[in-house]
Amino acid sequence: MKTSAAHPFRSAQAKAEYLALYTARAKRWPVASETRLIESPSGQTFVRLSGRPTDPPLVLLPGSRGTSLTWFPNIAALSAHYRTYALDSLYDFGLSVPRRKLTRPADLLTWLEEVLAVLVPEGRLNLAGLSYGGWLAGEYALRFPQRLHKVVLLAPAVTVLPTSLALIFRALLTLIPYINARKKFYYWLLQDAVRSGENGQAIIDEAVADWEVAERCFGPLPMVLPRVMGDKVLQSLKVPSLFLVGENEKIYSARKAVSRLNRVAPQIRTEIIPQAGHDLWLAQADLVTGKILDFLNAQTASGYGYRRRY
């Protein structure tokens, strides 16, 4: 894989522009943190660590076109009880840099296991993913169940149901310049956050602006398409799992997704979050974070669970 000195950015100037934006946004991280660059055969992975090193590990995967900073609405509560590791995905925006092409789900799982082997070399960990990161978290749980205590899937991309035609159409429109399609797409996809008030709308407007800067600065970022898991695949998921979806989800029907999981994989705990869509981690931050903590702290049939600290 031949790369330029600015890889994965389009140029040294583009790299400087994006790094300046990222650095400014990172200053808002609401809790003390440290950062690490994990070197592995797949590339260099940027990780933001928060919480006490002695607390149980919780790894956080962002959605498509997101970074470790995605988790700012939830990180204070999560890192009060867990040692959190928020990743910049190797295949997306952020400060991680791929060293080889990632073209198959297996490539992503290899990368993730390389990173987790460094971050949590012994014992098991908790894994939570949003949207595309939720799909990847589910795939990891299927391939490396022995590495996980529990897994949280927040509106995972595809996974349970195919992507809606409405989302595909609107996403394709974002590829057309000069029609303000990115803002329209986010206002549609993250509608509950936009309608929650001036603060919510400001956050989404900033996300649109950041997306536009990143698109201008990064080179091509091919995406490995997520898959719908078959009935037998879902039934084989033995890691204790929580599936959360907003009632106004746009990528697929929330009720149909929950209905399918309850029917074919009742071992997966499911909940629908009111007054939220694909923005559930933001529009209903306290509610969603509380449900994540309750799930992670709860005892399972195997006796696993963490005591919640107040």
C-alpha cells in the first residue's frame, strides 16, 4: 500500500487544517484523559483514555464519519465507573492511520483485535459501538466471544435489518456538491437532537461543518459494507448483549428490529428509547448512558457483573 507523507490526508496543508480542528474539538472533552497511539500491523490507532486505570475496561467504537469525540455526551458517566478507551477508527475520520487496505469484515476484526490485545492484554473487556461501530462490535462478539464480558449495540448499522431505501437515497445525495445535502441529511437522520433545542441544533450544525472539513481534508476512505446477520448467526451470539434503538430510527424500523431479535435471538436484551432516533446517544444521553451502565453492572447467569460506584 503506497502512501504519501500526508496519508491519509490529501496534502500536508489538509492535514494541518484537520488537526487544528480536531485539537480544538478535543478541548471540550469533559473529563481528564490521556491519549495513546497503538502501533500494529494494520496501522496506527489513536485512543483516548479516561477513568481510573483500576476500573473494568470499556472500549467505545464510533459510528461512520465519527471519531472518539463522538462520546462526549456520555463519557463523564461512563468513565466514572469504567476505564474507557474511545477509538478513532482506522478506516474513517480521526487521527488513526491505516498501514494496509481494509476491504473485508475480517480485516476490520483483525485490526480491532490487534488494538485490544495491546489495550487489554489479559482478561475480558466490555465493548460498545454506535451505528457502524455497533455492527463491528457485534461481529467482534461473534468471532472473539472469549475476549468479552458484555457488548452494547447502539442502533447498529444493518446487522438486524437491511438499510432503508430512504437512508440510501439521502446518503447518496450527500455526494452531490453545492446542494447543502449534508445538513439536510443530518437534520433528517438526527431529527430529535435538532428539535431538542438550540444546544442540540448547534451540536448537529457543528457536526455538519466538521464533516465538510473532513471530506475536504481526507483522501478516499473506502468502507467495508456491514451485513445483516442471519437467524442462526444471531442465535449463536453468546456474549451478554444489549441492543438499544431510538423509536424514531431512520436506518430501519425500530419496532421491526426489536421484534426480529425477540423472535430469533431472545438472549439479546432489547430496548426502544423514546424521543430519539439515530441520535439516541445524544438526544437521550442520560437515559441511554444509564441503561448502558445498568446493563454492564447487572449480574448475569454466570455471576458476572460490576458493582456500580456513586
